Amino acid sequence: MGTGSDGICGKQMRRPWLAWATLWPLVSAVSAATPCTVDGIVRNSVTGQPVAHAIVRMISTGGDRVGYVATTVETGAYHFDQVEPGEYLMSAERTGFRSAGSAVRLVAGQKAEGEELRVAPLGSITGRVLDSDGEPVPEARIVAIRPTWVRGARLYRETDSAQANDSGEFRLADLDPGRYRLIAKAPDSNPLRFSISEGPGQPEYHLGPAYYPSGQDLDGAAPVDVAAGQELTGIEFKLPMLPVFHVRGQSAAPSGNWNGPTFVSATRVDNGRAAPWFADGASLKKGGGFDLGALPAGVYVVSVNRIDQAVTQSVSVTVKSRDVDGIALAELRPATVRVHFTYRGDAAQNHSEPGLLLERTEGPGHLAVGFGEFGFSHRAMHQSDGSLLFENVSPGKYLPVLAAKDDWYAQSMTFNGQEAREIEVTDGSIGELDVILAPGTASISGVLVSPAEAEVVAVAEDATAGNAALRTAAVDQDGRFSVMRLVPGRYLVFAVPAGGDWPWLNAEFLRLMRGQAAEVELAEKGSAQVQVTLLSEEALRRAEDQIP
């Protein structure tokens, strides 16, 4: 075996002394069991060719968290020896490819061979950006947008961006396979270069943004599908000259314990969804005044922010055919939430300190779906009395989700003395969240018909307050899987291609897919065995496309 101190860095793994493999225990573990060996190969999922210089990791799913790292040679092969028996998650990554993973289960002394990991090559989109006269727009910014799902709601998020050269040509590189929407906009630097003004009090015109192929509406944007390894060419934007307007107002001076620089922003609302790639921002003037310029007609949400927290109330502003003045932004005072845990059962003293996330679902003046902090999670540190303290929490609605390390689940939850699944944190308040924990989580094990690179998803039909609504598990080389730490209740179990992002918490999607699930009822400390069939990506996509 070779040696080397930088064997974890995937972009620097081309040195000749790493020609076989770098085996590196990430966390030491001692075992009397006979160690194992693992041999396999990493291949290009499109061409089938071996992939050299890929990093392969094995991370134990057990409590010891032992792990190993190897590097593939020119033939794409990798080798591990002195591996502790147990269950592992394997992953392969290489620059220019999408990471891939699988699961493997090893018994003492096993020599596992033929473990194949297939990584998908990344794609690209090339094209050019022109103005309304057909002239190139140097330094134009091009943004790739993809839909994602957060607690069953479809959000669009910026995933990649590029800048055009002096000829207006651009290349979006290293794109995961999938469906994108694209938008291009004039550069933020030197905006006067793309502006027309006839003087004070006269209309201003700026080179406006446009979704591909043209237009100001995300719903009207043409989807652009990129296959694994595809180099898509010929994408052309024409940016229009649009009348633009100012939004002016006054912000209350932020106080409290907010951290970071302060700025005012206007985020475009596109058919009920926030479009942060279609936004404008400015620094506050001395005394809290602001002037947001160059805004095309549309609906905007205006607020003052620090990093990823709003520090003023958000105001919806509709810009039509003139400047908007007199916008007043009132200060938001950060709130505090203290979490108390009560343990049920005889094992109450034998537990690790649990964690808890507050997942933002809605805020005052914010859009319930798609605004900046939707899906943002607050974290807290443990206090000496065993409680958790969340400080500087933005007012709004949150979903508390338990992150227990042991065999515990949330049996009930109250907020300020009232039973609650979702909590609402008000301006400057101090809230008390009480969680009763019970021991006895359950599990689902089984086998996948026709083993493949897949994962299993267990979706709770009636998710209880404070608990995760779904859990996943990788399928090992023999098609076996185990989904652990499940709250007692009824579940729908699916097998899907690994690495997908599907709306399992969307009621309509779950209704459409229900007929292809294994249904399981779990008692406290219970277990169940199921057999599942792999769903095709086409079937999943058809169901997703039917969601409004």
C-alpha cells in the first residue's frame, strides 16, 4: 500500500506514490474479529469505462463510526484490507462526476469482491447573452435554477451560475443530470453602461433580466434537460430594455443581538414564489433610510437583513409605473426558545443528550413557501441543566424536529403549555418548549428484488409532533436494507434509485405512489420484514409532474 498525508483530498489524488490505494482509518477501532478485505471498481455510468483517481470511502453505520479511504488506480480498481466486520456506507467521488454510493455488509474474514460504484459524469450548458439589438452583453450573469422539495413544498433554488465573456458567451459547467430553468441578467458592476435616462424626473430604462428563452415569468421558462455527461449548446438569451423604478423608505435602526452586516433587499415575487436571483439590494443610509433603484414592474418583498436573518418586518411592495416612496420597515426583535426534555421509562438515566432543530416554515410578512428562510434550521447548545437554548431566533413559524442519538422518540410536545406540532415564535418573546421522550423505536428490514444501486424510503403516514416524517437507508450489495430508529406507527416503504430528490412529504405525490409501496404497522420496539421492488425514475417523474 502507498502512503500519503493528503489522501482525503479528491482534487489532488493524482500522485504516482498513490498508485494503488491509500487506506486511512478515520476513527480508530479495536476488534478481536477477523478483519475483511474489499475489492471493487469505479466506472463511468454512461460509458462504462473505469474512473481513475476517484476517492472511495467506507463509513461504518454502527456507533463506532470507523471509516476508511482508498484511491482508485488507472484501471478504476480500489482495495481495502484490515476492515472491521460490520455494515458500511460506501461512496465514490471524482472531479467532473456526480458522487455515487451504496451499502455493504461484511462478516468476519469476508473477502468482498466485485463491488462496483458507478459515477455519473457532469454536464454543461453553453450559449450567449445578447441585448435587444442583438449585441453581446459582456459579463452578464447566467443562473441555473432547479426545483427542490422542502417538507412537501416545491421550491426553486439557484444551483449554479456563470459569467459571460466579452463576446457574451457563457458556459455553465459541472451540472448534475436533471431539469433546469435558466435566467440571464446584466452585470451588477457598472450598471450605467446598460442604462438610459433622459434626466431628473424622467423615466429610466435598464437592461432587464430574462428567463430562457424570453420573458419575466418563471412559469413561462422553458425547462432545459441535461443528461449525464451531456454538453448542451446553442442557448441564447435576448435581454429587454425595461422601465425601472425606485422603492424608498425608512428602516427602524436594528438593535438587539443581531450579528453581521446590515443591508436592505427587494426580492421579486414570481407567481407566489420568491425569486432571490431576481433581486436588488443596497446598504442602509445613515439614520436607516434606503433607496432601491432599477426595479422593473412587479411584486417585491422588502426587508432589512443581516446574513440570513431578517431584522425588520417584511413589506410587500407592488411596483407598477412609478416610484414607490414612504415604505416603513419596523424592527423585529430576536426571540428565545428554551427546550426541556422529560424522559419516560426505567432507562431515563442511560441516554445521550438529544438535539433538536427548529425548521423555519413561515415568518411575518414572508411567503409561506419559497422565501429566503424557508427550510432554514436554527441550532442550539446544551445548557448545564440539560435543556437546550435557542437565542436570536427570527420571529415566525417553526417545526421542531428531534435529533436523538439513542433509542428515543418524541412522545408528546407542548409549547407554552399548549399541545403543538408547529410553534409560532413572536417578536421578542421567550418561549418554553416541553418534549416528553419515550424509549422503544422500531425498525424495518427487508430485501430489494433484483439488487441495484438504490435506497429505501420509509414515510410515516401520521408523523407525530417532534419526529422526522421519513427515514432512508441504503441497499447493500445483496439487496438487503435496514431502516432504523422509526417512531411507532404506520409506514409506506418504497425502493428508489439512489440520489434522487422526490416529494415524499407531498400528500398528492404520496397518493399517486401509494399503490407501489409496502405498508407496515410498527409497534413500540417492533420490527417488520418487507420485500420491495425498485421504482423507475420515469414513474417517479410522472407522479411529480402531476403535482400543481
